[in-house]
Amino acid sequence: MQLGINLGYWGAGMDADNLAVAQEADRLGYAVCWAAEAYGSDAATVLSWVAAQTERIDVGSAIFQIPARQPAMTAMTAATLDSLSGGRFRLGLGVSGPQVSEGWYGVKFDKPLSRTREYVEIVRRAMTRERLSYEGEHWTLPLPGGPGKPIKLTVHPQREHIPLYIAAIGPKNLEQTGEIADGALLIFPSADHLEETAIRYLRAGREKAGKTLDGFDVCPTLPLSVGDDKDVTALADTFRPYTALYVGGMGSRQQNFYNQLAQRMGYEKAAAEIQDKYLSGDKEGAAAAVPHELIDRTTLLGSVDRIADRMKAYAEAGVTTLTLAPAGFTLEERIASLRAGSDAMERAGLA
């Protein structure tokens, strides 16, 4: 199992610190540094900035939003980043959610599975550097009856095959991800529930494609907070607003993938209460309704030894790249968390 680092969104007030965190992760031997985008900073610019000031660590989009870019543009960006970074780019894709897709990009959030499949096919086809043509439900290239003609990518990626990941939560999306991608980006993963909530669907998708999970990167992100084991409850409480935001407020009442995941993990009653309170405006009540066990199972909390034990559980559950989001209000605290993550990996015998 390898370690990754997730910088989250640029522009959240810790930008200079984020670069220092990425550089320290590079020095410590972390495998990949991911950056996210929603409706603020874009991930491509951040990744080029990080890649230019690091040496070995991969840089990855977690995620490039599918409604934000035409697939050929994503192929151009991926090829450019891979070339500029010396072959260190990983392409992560996701459909985002209905609020962002329709409210920010003006793209209808419908048929996300078929849209993702076509998008991936076009991106892969474009990056072969053959002349691009495609006929699908969502994209037709070139447009018929016009001046367009099949053209090919002029940029040469550093590698023939750039690893492609998909952010997936629901069973159908996970199965398709196993079928068409090289890795899966997961969130709110519990080692105790990973087989039933994710791995079995990824495995089914791989089998559809005539493959196994060998070589497929299972890549969840977990917040990390280091402290005394006696203070685990207090450490978990710092993540209550974060968990409540996703389970309660990320999406609508009808379409909240994170809420549905919490339900599949056995927290049906709590998930409903969190959502009810969050959507009614009671964010503090929603945070208070998050069960401690749910937070503890989906984060890495406590001493290096406790974190090492949890890392072993994730490795045994099938995780191949464990991405950390180190907590801390200062750069020094985040760097300390980063180093603790590296120490825990060694202590667990996974490094």
C-alpha cells in the first residue's frame, strides 16, 4: 500500500502552506499529491504549480469535473500535465453533483453513467494521438454536416498510458469504474465495510472487462488527526462539521450519494436525522447528530500506533493507495501529521 496526500481546494486560506505540505510529502516519499475542484480553484492550474516545485511525487486530479470540460479538452490537459511533470500525472474524473453541474456549469445532470463511459472513451481515444471521431448518445465528433473533420492531439504525453481514475460512490458507478478505469477514488471509506460498500462492485466491473483487481488502484481519502488515544473523541469531534456537510448537505434530499453511503454502512436513522437538520438550516444540530463511530471509522485518529493498526486494516481490506488529508490549523501541525502518517506506515510494516 502506498500513501498519498490530498490538498483539497486551493484558495481556502492555506495556499502557501499547501505547497509546503506537497513538498514535504515529496521528500517523505508519498506516492501522489491530489488536488480538488468544485466552483472555486481549478485543479489543473494547482497541479501544474505543484508539479513544477516537486521532484518525484505524482500529481493527480481528484477530480476534474466532467461537466466542466469537453472530453477532448481533458485529454489535452492530461497530456500537457504529463509532459510538463515528466510523466507524473494521474487523471481523476467525476460527474460532480446536480447542484454544481446544473447551477454552475449549466449542464444537465442526467445519465451520469453513460455520460462518464462516453467521456472516458473519448479521452482515451484522443490520447492515442489517432484522428478523433466518435458517435455516441452524448457526444458526436466531428459534428455531422459541418466543417469539422477528425483531427489528432499534437501534444505528446510522457507516457503512452496515463492512469485514469473515477470518483465513485454508488454501486453502479463503482462497477462501471472497475470496468473502464485504472483506479477508483473513494470517500468516507470504512475498512470494516469496504468489501460490501465498494470492493465487491469494483471486482464485478473488473470481471466484466475480463480482468482482476490486480493492478487496479483502490484509492480512498481519509482525514488524519494525530493525538493521544485518550483524546480520540475530541479529535473526532473536529470532523463533525465536515461529515455533516457531506452526509447532510452535499446534494439534495433525493440525490445525496454520501447520505446513501452512510445508510449502506448501517447508519440509516442517523443519516436521515443529519440530513433533516442540515437542510432545515440547523448545521450545529446536524453535526451533533453524527455518530462518533461513523467519524472514527472513516478517519485516522489518535496515536501513531493506533493509526498504524487502522492502516493495516485498510491494506487488508484491499486499499492500494491510502490518501491522507492531514488536519491542522498551522503549517507545523499539518507537517507533523504528514510525518506521523509516514511513521505509521513504517510501524505497520507497509512502507
